[in-house]
Amino acid sequence: MARIDFGGVKETVVTRKEFPMAKAKRILRNETIAVIGYGVQGPAQSLNLKDNGCKVIIGQSPAFPRDWDRARRDGWVPGKTLFDIEEACPARDHHPDARVRRRPEADLADSQAEHETRCRAVFFARLFHYF
């Protein structure tokens, strides 16, 4: 693991040495990853995960048509792989198999945080590329 200083905040970061690609693929093989938000980081991260063989769904509010439409142009299909945030959150039982969730935006509304409590894992993107 590496210890990195992010503007005065030191964090421990797992590297590929501790968590190689083969291990990540093995662990995520039967999981669905819900990427919540298709703004700045969502497209790159979700498409990267998908390109690496992960099952991915997108949670994006259609109230933000620029991001919703971009997700559609990138190949995400409404009702199949593209959902409103409420539908993509497993706490609402719409996608109970989505137990690993990635939030590209760490500052999403607190009202959405309640949906994350039933996930097996939630992680926030900052400056890292996972795959």
C-alpha cells in the first residue's frame, strides 16, 4: 500500500501490487456495480469497468438531461443499464444484485446516502483509476 498526501490529508491507497487486475476480476465476476452519477468522472470510470468485463449499471437523474443523454449516447440503455438514481439503488429493491456501488461525485445529496447503507461496498472516486 502507498501513503499519499492529498493537500495535507494523508491517505492509504491500495495499489495494484496488493490488488492486481486478476483478483479484482475474480472478486467482481458475479457482482453488479452501480455507478451513481454520469457527470465528470462517471463516463470514464463506468466504461472502463464495463470494458474490463464488469457488469455495470448507471444511476443518473433524468432531471439532468445533458448527463442522461450522454449516458445514452455512450451506449447505456434506459431501463436495462441506465436508471434513475432511486432505481439504481439496491435499498429500493429495484436492483438487489447491485451490491458494489461507485460514487464519482463525493458530494451527492445526503438524501441519497440512506440508500447506500445496505450495499456490501461503497467507494468514492477522487483522483484514482481503478482498472
